[in-house]
Amino acid sequence: MTTYLDTEQTGFTAVAHQPYTYVRRRLSEPDWRRYPGWAAVTEAEWRDPQWQRAHSVKNIAQLRAVAGDLLDERFYDDLYADQQQRATMSMLLPPQMLNTMAPHHVRGSREFTDAFYADPIRRYMLPVLSDRESDWSSHPYAERDSLHESDMWVVEGLTHRYPTKVLAELLSTCPQYCGHCTRMDLVGNSTPTVGKSKLTLHPVDRQERMLDYLRTTPTVRDVVVSGGDVANLPWPRLESFLLQLLEIDTIRDIRLASKALAALPQHWLQPKVVEGVERVARLAAARGVNLALHTHINHVQSVTPLVAEATRALLDVGLRDVRNQGVLLRGVNATAVDLLDLCFALQGEANILPYYFYMCDMIPHAEHWRTALWEAQQLQLEIMGYLPGFATPRIVCDVPYVGKRWVDQVVYYDRIRGISHWSKNYRTGLDGSDPDALSRVYPYYDPIGSLPPSGQAWWRKTCASRGAASSAVHEEGS
């Protein structure tokens, strides 16, 4: 006998009790005039990319000039302390990005400062010392180039890490600097605690060497054109590089990497840039090459009408896709509600495909952002079933010496000590002819502050032993 559900007992009643309830929310641009320093800024100025770049906030004095008395001294003191003691990236905030912080709070210094402290965009774009872990600011195995990208350069700036894919770092600057940047060893200006590595070749020479390698390496079919951020590359130079890539018959995918789509959408709305994208996109389509832009948006507040407008402009002139690669960050987006809110805004309102959320890499002073593997696995489970399958992002762990792995592909996992082990199915440029490269497992580490007391005690003992051994070696050598 066939039975039917009583629609009066299901339907809206069932939906109302789901762990997450979808409600369509229209995008909105925060009113920049709530900041005293921008009270007289016109819409025409706001939409001008040159005005945005010229008025980017690079230091505390410039932040004071914008915020006026909305922020109190405790925040400025906290920010200064972090810049002197912990910051791995220098301050650089386009007005568009700063405007998405505390977007609705304007009543009084204390209320605004509290909202600014709690704001998810602020937490990763403008970190302060009180954000950081006090006991474990850095993991003992943190590294400046945690993914060893520069160790896998086949020519300066060209990382050949995967069998069929390369990363082309054309420059080492961005229109904005994220506190958690995985390329903190190379990108941006030096800070009081980090002297940055430098690209040494002239840009034209570096690009020509990259192209020469790709012309003679037919196993590469996919090129990520990045940096830094390609929005900082003069368009004629970027277009020239892309046109030469398109002349290489074996290249079938080209991905442009630009967080500026969210932080400086005005750049991607410039007629000269849109027209240039159209020229390249038409040629790519004629040659059967997929041309896409990958951006980096971590929270729904960053998805504004200007971001959607810039995305639509690029898609309308023939760009194949715009995709988002976010980073999973504690205090920013590490809940199912935050991730789903962001993904629905991206997919439903801005035509940006949710693609990846990376676990935050093991760089110095990043422990307050990083999540444990089991937390990432739980989040992957919690976001399933709400979004279309093609728009459900994968949460991945980028394992040193291995590469991207879905968080459930771990081989085995010690949750007490926070050590996971991973295998790989291809050799990187660091493996050479190592016969054991594909049979061994490679470790990754949870933030120590997330471990149970017994796990934290084990790490304290281990680090003390390592420190004693290092001191003995140093004394013997001297």
C-alpha cells in the first residue's frame, strides 16, 4: 500500500526546524560616509579605482584620519603592539575593504570600537595583538613558506608542484594584504618581525623564462596566474603574458588569481580592463581554452553590489567562470552558518561559484586563525545538502610536500596530539626519484590550543626536549 506524507505536518514546519534556514538577502553597499574621514566622498570618487588606491590605509595615522574618534585608543595601542611583535604582513586596506568592517555600527566610540574588534573582516585583514594566541602564537612546525612553493620553482616565480599544473607568481604585491597570507615570506613589504624574500629577475625576463619552460614542458596544461595579485599588474603586461600563454597548444586552462575582485572591484570595472578581458576571453574561447578568475572572499560582508557588478561585467564579456577560494578562519567564518551565508551570497547574488575553503596554512603567528582537522571535517558535513552540488565548496587541507587533500582523505589521525597523516599519488618537484615518495605518509598539525590538556602537555614536553637538544647542539658547535 502506498502512503503519503501529510503536507500539513511537513513542508514549512519541517523547514523551520532545519539547522540552517535559507533566507534570501539582497546585497547592500555599506555607507562609507559613516566614517568621518570619508563623509564628503562622492559616489563617483568611490567608484574610481585610482581614488581607492590613493586612499588605501597603510598605517595607523591614516586609519585615524579615516575613523576619527570612532575608534578609541585601546584599539590603536593593540594594533601598534601587533605590528611591532607579531604581524607578518604590512597594513594595506583599500577603502572598499575597510568599508565592509562594522558596516552598521556608528553610535559612539565604545560601541563602534567593540563592533570593530568583533568584526570578522577586521579579524583577518587588520589583526591586533589581543587576537593572537598567548601560549601558542606559532606552531612549532610553522614555516614562512609553509607549502615550500619557492623550493619547487623551476624558474623564479614558477612553482611546478602538481603533475599537470603550475603556479606563476608574476609579482609580489597586492592591492590589499591579508594577515593570514600563505605567501607571507614573499608578498608585501617587510615588517618589524619578517624580512621578506624578494624576486630578483626583471619582470619581463621572469615572464619570458616562465613561458620558455611551459613551451618545453607539454605535460603542463593548467596555469594559475597569480602573485601577489594580478590586479596590481598593469593590464597591458598581463594581457601580453596571457596572449603568449594562449599560443602554447598544450595549455588548456588559465586561472587568474585576484582578491581585488572583492577588495577593489573598481579595478575590474575599468573599461580598459573589461575590454582587455574580452579580447583575451574571445581568443581563449576560439582556441578551446578555459579562462577563469579565482578570487578570495572569506565572509558574506565582503559580497557587495560592486563585487557583483564587477563579476557580471567579466562574465558578460566571455570569462568562463568566477570562482571563490576562501580560507577557513576561526573568528571569521568557521561555522556552518557563516559558510552557508557566504556561499548563498556568492552563488545566488554575485554569480561567483563557491569552490574551495582551505584550512589556514601553518605560517608563523597564525594559530588563532587555524582550525583543527576534525572541526573542518564537521563543517564539511554540516554544509552538505543546502547548496547545489556544483556550488558546494570542498574544504581542503593543503598538506606540505603533498598538496590539496579533501579533509576526509586523511590516512590516520591522532586527535589527542593533533597530528594527521596524509598520502599522495604523484611526485612533486622535491621528490626527484625518491622510491618511497608515494608510499610514506606526511604529517599535518592541529593548532595546539585546540587540543585536550593531555595533548597540550605532550607538546610542551616535546618542545622542551627539542629546545634542550637545540641548545646542546649550539653549545657543542660553538
